[in-house]
Amino acid sequence: MSGDDQNPDKMYDTANQQKEDGDLEGAVATLRKILEIDADHLHSNMALGVYLQKLGRLDEAIVHAVKVTEIEPQDPFSFTQLSVIYQRCGKIQEAEDAMAQAHVLQGRPPGGGH
């Protein structure tokens, strides 16, 4: 067993390659293994939010998208990604709330400031 088997960044590269090869389920499995080593691995949580949503596992996708906002609470992109995932999951009010938070973090008024 090599050290790469327990290196989250190397494992993330493997998951990314699995996704590129069309093995989304394999990528999800690898990303879950990363989170067993480092539950706050930002990129793994981000990717799981997207991949699980694509696989139709919406509640799981939301859990990981929310986790990203907990890891990076001052990053507008975290809330933008959460908003997109909420929207794709049909949770429109939650999507609007997340986008409003992204705008606040960007120094823009919620609602676009028209």
C-alpha cells in the first residue's frame, strides 16, 4: 500500500480521472474515502455536491454543498454553488437565500440591487 492511498490530494486526482473516464459512481466512492481521512477536504465536498446532484441523489448533494459553506463561510462561490444545487434540486427559496448570501459576501445588496 503506497502513501498515495491515504493522500487526499492524490486521491482527489484519482477521483477526477474517474469522472473524466465516465465513472461518476467510482469518483463518488473515491471522494467518500477522502472524507473518511479528512471530513473538511474542500474540493471533495464541492465535487460530491455536483456529482451526487448529477446522479439524482439530491439530498446527499445538498449535504455536501452545505458543508462547503461551513468550511468556507466567507467565500461567495461556496454559496453560489449551493444556490445552483438547490435550484437543480427544485428548492427555489433555498436557492434564492443562498444566492442572497453570496451577494452579501460580494458586497452587493441581496436581490441584485436594481
